[in-house]
Amino acid sequence: MPDSSSDVSPPRSAGLWRLAGTVVTVVALVAGIGGMGYIWSIEPDWGRGMQIVVTYGIVLLMLFVALLWVTLFSRFRWRSIAAAFALLLLAAVAGAASVREVEFGGDMQMILHYRWEPTQEELIRRHRQAVTESGNEGSSGVSVGLPTAEDAPAYRGAYRDGVIVGPPLKQDWVSDPPRELWRQPCGGGYASFSVLGGLLVTIEQRGGSEAVVCYDAATGHERWTHEYSASFAEPLGGTGPRATPTIDDGTVFSFGALGDLVALDLVTGDVRWAKDLLPEGWPVVQWGMCSSPLVVGDQVIAEAGGPNGDGLVSLHRDTGEMLWQRPGVDRLSEPEAKNRAGYSSPLLATIDGVEQVLIFDGEGIRSHAPESGEQLWFHPFRSGEGVSVAQPIVFEDGRIFLSMSYGIGCRMIRVSRQDGQWQEPVSLWDEPNLNMKCKFTSPVLHDGFIYGLDEGILVCLDPETGKRMWKGGREGTRGRFYHGQILLTNGQILGFTERGDLVLVEATPDAYQELAHLSVLNTRKVWNPHILSRGIAYVRSHEEMVALDLNAK
């Protein structure tokens, strides 16, 4: 009897099963593509980072659906499927093995570093060796002198407001580009520079140590380095110290990511005193200690609290002796509310004729009397993550502008006294106001208008109403700074983008007017604030540092 087994058709149910699976797969893939299109067509309150995270998730789901179809519904033989999966697994293992480190940008985009690339420590070692062999490592005597209006001895300038006094800057960077003075590798971390005279100070991660480094501002050569054992690392934020050192009266005050506060001689780097400001067993906040020390008279003040309370401390600037520590419980709101540490830095302000230290921490903004640390007033303004980064803007009439990301937005409050007693601050705008959500950057004030980055795009805000005058970046990359930084000088905004570009913008409420643009660092991640002194821009990332002469000739 003839063998007719080869002519037997597969069961009808199997064909229907494959058809149904294929239809469902196609629908799921189309839905995924449509979902990504929708996500990128809107402006989510949490910014571009939310779009990227959701896109990651959709792509992974689509890949899973496609693999499920190949496994269950395709007509491929099992042997072919197994071979394909083995090749995919081998490729994935090889790709993962080639990656030395994965870091994330401000919008959660992945940045890969491969094993064949030199490490940062290797680059620094090669650079220092080359400088030594050239015979140029020695720096001539640098005149420090008294601070002038054009120095920037603290975070974001002398008054921490991002306003820089200095000469006019070049306006045409195409035919007359800024002159590069020097460029070299540096250690990790996200601090900025402080500048006094011919000296440049920052803090870096070098191997397992934090290093406070003083550079010659004219040449970039190291004058001295003070290292101590400390290494903070966080999977999303990265490795290294965050807080910009402060220079005051011949002393450098530097605060490390794990709570180490050191006082160093500005000229020699000799240690005057050192303190660990976190109590034994006290946890570091999620993204590391970020507070830049504030010097007020004989005091140096830092936000040294952990995630559960206590922390704004005052030490004697000459001895390191503890003078006061702020109360651990907020007396003006809920009895059990803790002073959770945030990521901004204390600043000195005068409100209604009273000098006070303000700190925007993880729970809100509060005021302290400088001489005693007594809390004068408090206003709650928080996100679930407690990420308060942007420095407040204090107006002469007692108004204070606050902003944060993570879908919270911005707020204008008014602080006042009655019969000598501080009143509970009141909010002046309708809420929520999502017109400026500052994530990593701090805004600036010019001629009655606020300029800041709303999830990476430059915005001009009317402080009277809280409404936007304009928002840049709608066309291409113009106005998009990603999660960069801005300074104000001579009525112009000097921005440094997260992608390593310097941008010059006219500070006017009329419209976004970009004047000049220059690529400086070839990178996708710059979280370090830049600084400007005497027309020289000092910029750095966690990998490289550059000095550029922007002076108009």
C-alpha cells in the first residue's frame, strides 16, 4: 500500500492557532509603534526622561512579543529556532562582556564605555607624565590677592545667584571663535570650579580617593592636590563628589559626597582641619552629599543631613569646632516632619532687613538665624524623591522663587513679618505651575524676568504671573540645553549644555535669541556647572576640563 503520510495536511486547528498568534503579534507591534509615537508627540510633566524610560519599556515588550511569535507561531523548525536563540545569546554575552561601564544621562539615556577604551585614571596618569616630561609642570608664583567683583570664589559666583560680573563677551563665534587656552583630562564627579585670582579649585574622584585639586588658571597645571580615602557611587547618578569647593580668605572649604568637610590652605593645600559631618551610621542621601559650603563671618555652614533628618551644621571656619546644628524637627508644620537633606546649597539672604541662611532641602525651603541656627520660618515644597537641586531666587520685596522637576513645577512665595514675628509664607500663583521644572540646573533673574531650564529647554518666565514669555527649543536643538547649566553676564545667558556645548543667548522676554553656539566637549553627559571669571569660561565634565577665552577684543 503506498505511503501517503507526506501528503497529510496539518490539522486545521494548528493553522488557526498560527493565524491568531500572528494577528495578535502584529497588533501588539503596531500598538507599540503607535505608543512610542504618542509618547514623543506630547510634553510629559516628567520631561524627556519619562519618554526615554517608557520607550525602553515598549521596545523590550515588542522584542519579547516578536520572540514569542518566532517560538510559538512561526513555521520555522525547532532546530533553526534553537540555533538562532543560541547565536542571539552568544552575541548578547559578547556585547555585555565588552562593556566596562554603563552610565546614564540626565534623561536616562544609556552611555556605554568599552573595555578597550582607556580608563579615566589612565588618561590622567598619561597627561601628568606628559606634562612632567615636557618640563612645564611647575607653575610660576600666582598672585592671589583680595577677591574682586570678577572673581568667582563660590558655587555659581560670589552670591550663588549665577550672575557674573565681567567684561563683554565675543558675539560672533564663527568668524572670531573663542580661543582655547588649555584642555586636559580630569577626575570624576560633578563639581564646578571656584576661581580666585590665578587659582582654580575643584574636587574630583581619583581611584578610591576624593581629591581637592588647585590648578593654575592660566595653564591648567596642578599646583597642589589633597586626597583622602572616599568613594561614593550610585548606579544612575555615577561616581564621585558633587559639591563645588568654596574659597574664602585664603582657605578652601570642600565637602565630599560622603560628608567629609576639609579646610585647606589655598596657596599650599596644607590641611587646616577635617571633619566627617555625618554621624556614625548615618546614611548618605541617595545621590550623594551635594551642598557647597557657605562661609558667613567666622562660620562655615553645610547641609550635612541624611534622608531622615538633622543636618544643617555650622563650624568655626578656623578650627572646625561645631557651633550649631539645626533642629531635627520642623516646629512650624507637622510635629514629626523631618529635615530631609536635599541637593541645593545654603545661601545668605536679607529679607525684611533680617540676614538669614536659606536652605532648600528635601522637604521645602527654610530659614535659619546665622548666629544660632534657630529656624525662623519654613515652607513645604517637595517631591516624593526629595530632589531639590535649583537654588532659590530671592527678590528684594520678600518673594522667593522655587522650582523642581519630577512633575512638581515652580512656585512663588512671599515671606513677611508681623509685629516682629515671621508669618507662614504664602504662595502667590495658581497651582500647579509646570511652566519651569528645573531638574539639575538653577535659574537666573534679569531685569524682572526669570530664565531657567524647563526639563532642559530654556524658558523665560514672568515672575508676576508665573506665565511663560517664551520657550526655546521647539525647532531642532535651538534652546535645548538638555540638563545643562546657565549663567548670566552683561545681560546675556551663557549656557553650557549636557552635550558639552557653550551657547550664548540674549536675556530678553521678547523671544528666544541665540547669538552663538560652540561645541566644546565631545560627550553626551555634562552635569558639572561651568563658571566664568574675567571673560574666561572654565568648563568640565566628569572626564575632561577646558578653559576658553571669550573676551571681546
